[in-house]
Amino acid sequence: MADGSIKCPECQSENPLDAVYCMECGCKIGKVNENIYKKVKILAVIGIFIFLPLAIIAGLYLYTRPECSVKRKGMDYILISIAVWVFYLAIIIYASFAIHQ
């Protein structure tokens, strides 16, 4: 191994010490700057726990109105908000596992 380089655990190729990924195979060899992911996670959590509940509340309000067309739109808002919520949570869970691998 040359001085100032790090060997890839997968393909054994030489890479610079500051490399995050292997230049040959793309395997993660260095520490990823997790501060970037923390900022994205914070934004996702804000979106999930503030904006989506507001959409669900608006949907519930519309659903309780007597007009059928408005009631249907309210149910649509509720179902779409729940689906997006589940999707966001799945992304956050996946991303947290991907970061720690």
C-alpha cells in the first residue's frame, strides 16, 4: 500500500486517504459526512410532523361537511396524506439504515 492511500475492502485497489468511495468499484471505504443527511432528516421530520398533519386536519374538516363532493375531497386528502406519511417514514427508515452500513 502506497503512503497516503487506503485499500478498498472489496476490490483491494488503492484510493486516496480522503476517499469516501472506492474509485474502482464504488464500495464505501471512508466516513460519509453525516451532517448532510442530518439536515435532510430534519427537513423530512418537519414535513412529516407539521405539514402532513395539517393536510389530515383539513381533510377531516372537509369530510365532516354535508356536501358529498366536499366529503369525497376530504377523504382524498386524508388518504393521500397518510400514504405520503407512510412513504416518508419508509424513506427515513431506509436512509438511516443505509447511512450506517
